[in-house]
Amino acid sequence: MSNNVTVVGNLTREPELRYTPSGAAVTKFGLAVNRSYNNRNGERVEQTDFFDVTAWRELGENIAESLSTGSRVLVTGRLQQDRWENDSGEKRSKITIVADEVGPSLRWATAAVTKTSRGGPGDWQNQSGGQEEEVPTGA
């Protein structure tokens, strides 16, 4: 059974970058996914679904550095359901997307991609001398 999801939407709030006590980066942001369709009566219906997205380590740092509210992105990841009990004893749950990949949507925009040089020994970026390299996108 697969638990993969891909969504395209707009950031609803600035990415929030934090670090765990062990030093791992984690970034969280909101995503609005819009959809419109004609119902059985031929009326145009607009629907918006909202998701919370979590990205870890270098991906999270790159998101915090690159994206802002309103950015249109593609997110691929897995769904994760968190469950808890509130102070009143009520059971609550929330589904979050844990991102594996996040990229800009190039449907109505262009983007310039720059490789980062973070990381330590054995990091794939450092094998090329750790220099940033601009990779053009679109044409």
C-alpha cells in the first residue's frame, strides 16, 4: 500500500525554519490547493483544500531560503496522521504532508536554480569543490 501524494498549490504563510535539539533543520509551511469544476447544474464551483507541510534537513533549509507566501509549488511526500488528546480529553487528529521534494511550479513563472554548498564530508555538493553552480530552468 502506497502513501505517496503530490499536490500543487500556493504557500499560505512564510516557511518557518527551526532546529531540533540535535541540530536537524525542520521547516513548516501551509499550502492551499485550489480546484474549480462545473457541477451537475453547470455552475462553476471553487474548492480550496489546506495542508500543513513539514520538510526536514537540507530540504527544509532550502525552502526557508527560497520560498515565501504566495509561491506556487509542487510538493511530493507522504501523508502522516498525528493523534492526541486535548485538555478536555477529546481525541484529535491532523494529517500533514511530510515532503520528500518541493519545487517551484513553472506553469506561470520562471525560476533560477542554484546548488547549495552546505553539508559536511561526503556530502554530494562538496564533491565538486563546494562551489555554487547556477542551473538555468525554462527557455
